[in-house]
Amino acid sequence: MIHQDRRPLLASVLAIGVMFFVNGFAFGSWVPRLPEIREALDISDAALGLTLLGAGIGGVIMSGLSSRILERVGSRTAVVATSVALSLLIPGVAVAPSAIVLFVVLVVIGAIDGLTDVAQNSQALEVQGRIRRSIITRMHGAWSIGTLLGGLTSSWAARADLSFRVHLTVVAIALAAATLVARHWLLPSARRARGEAAPARASTAPRGRLALLFGVGVLAILAEMPPTEWASLIMAERFDLPTGDASLGFVAFAVGMVVGRVGGDVLVDRAGAEAARRGGSALSLVGVVLVAASPSEPVAWVGFALAGIGASSLFPLAIRRASDITGGASGVAAFSSGTRAAMLAGSPFMGFLSEATTRTIALLAVAGTAALASAVLRLPDA
């Protein structure tokens, strides 16, 4: 009887994993082709950084509203609707005729992704509470697996000279279909299952703790996003590679993220969440330095992979702490708003700094500094 009772929860775990996978695959399908996008739009690194800012702006706006939306419709409805919408919007990246249009497309994509982020993490944390085992890092591992496979698919498409538009259209249809299939096993919130109104939930966390958590969340994003968004561009600059080959830098980082997140929950159970987070920050710094000092492509791939392993647990462990401190969707939404605010500064700063120096120096200055600071800072107990 116990095993029968657990089956619906295990099915929910798999369904939530599909949601994370879909989100990651959508992201991984277009980011590795940034060198191609930059050339097609004929813009500088600084202009590209400002264009990518659109996703951060949309994400910040929606993350601030996400808690209210989830209270009204529930995380299940929100994650299904936004995952389908996000999948179908991805081809817009390929057809944007100018940087301004791409910026607007990314604002919309970022806004939808902001709500998806809060909804899928709320689902994962609710199931985690019911089964009383850590799964949040593995769920983010599913996102990284999606990112990795999306990046590999993108690399193959570029090497095969497959139209960017056709590539993303096929991806959009497949991801929307996967979402609609998985929705049947997602977990409805307890209040909606009973038909009750959502209770008001106040946060009792001290502001100082929230401020420190906000700061660590910012550092997690700045350690993770520059290697993700700029890996292909850095490989192209350092070794004069075409898009298909340069995208392998992104793939190497994604592989590291998968490895770190698949094994992350085991490490947390053995060493503790804080030790795992700070150790990961230190390893991320080592990887970034190795990328900067790499004399050849294979060494750079190893550096990106180490940076990926190190950065893999920073976001899920910080978002887990946010939930512990404030509870429920409100805590996740507050953390998500803070981390997405970091995206507003990260992309344009990387762009302007790389324009003034090199992409490698910009990576060291942003991701390297963030990883160092994250390794030094210590989060309080919940």
C-alpha cells in the first residue's frame, strides 16, 4: 500500500522533470547560435549585450507578479501554459530582422520564462516536501540535461547548415507536445484540489537574511550566465572557429552542469548544503581561470566543464534556502526577482567590457569575481 501511495508522487517528480527539461532545451536551442545571430544582425558585442538585456527585463517584471498569479491559477496551470507559450515563441529569435525586434522578442520570452521558473520550482519544492527527500538539484539537473541536448542539437543543425528558422520551429513543436503530455501527472496544489482560496502567507524572515540571500543569488547568476551565454563567442574569438565548432564550448559547460546537478543532492546529503555551495563556487572559479589561460580548444573545454560543475548547484541551493526562510511561492518569487535583476546588469556589462578589452577578460571579471565572492560568503542557517 505504501508503494501504491508513492506512485502518484513519483509520476509527479518525472512530470516536473519534463517541465525543467523543456525549459532548458528551449534555452539551449538558440543561445549556442549567438555568433550567427550577431553576424546576421551585424551588431557589436556591446549591442548584443544590450539586446540580451531584454530577457532579463521581462523576467524581472514577471517574477515580481508571479506570486500573485500562482495564487490565482496554481503552479500546475501556470507551468503548463507558460511552457507551451515559451516553446512556441522560440522561433521568434530566428526571424527577428533587427536588434530592436529581437530585444522585444526576448522581453516577452523572458517574462514568460520568469513565471515558468517560479511555477516549476514551486511544484518541485512541494513534491520535495511530501516525499521528504531532496530533489530540487536533480530537477535543475533535468534543466541542464535539456540545455545540453538543446546545445548539441543546435551544434548539429549549424554544422549541417540547417536553417535556423526550421531548426527552432521543429524544436518548438516537439517541446510544446512534450509539455501537453506531461501535464497530466503534474501535482495540483492542495488548496485547489479542495477548492479553497489561497491563504495569505507572510514572511517572517529578517531583512538582513533576505538581503544576504539576495546577494548570494546575484552572485550565483553572475557565475553561471556569462559562461552560458558567451561560451560560443569566447571560443570563436580565441580559436577563430565557425558557429558549429564554437558552440562546443557551450556544450562543455552544459555537460558540467548536468554532472554537478545529477550528483548534487547526494553531495548535499553528505557534506551539507552550505559546504556544497561554497565548494562549487571555488571550483567554478578554477574553471573560469582555466578557460582564460587555455592554450588550446581541449583545455578550454575542460575549463568550461569544471566551471559548469562548480556553478551547477549555486542556483538550486540558494532557491532552496529562499524557500526555507520565507516559505512557499512567495519566497521562491522573491529570490527569482533578485536573481533576474542580476541578469539586467550581467549581459550588458559583459558586452561593454568585452568590447573594451576581450571576451575572455570580461568572463574573468564578471564570472570569476562572482565565483570568488560566492565562495567567501556564508549563508546563515534557515
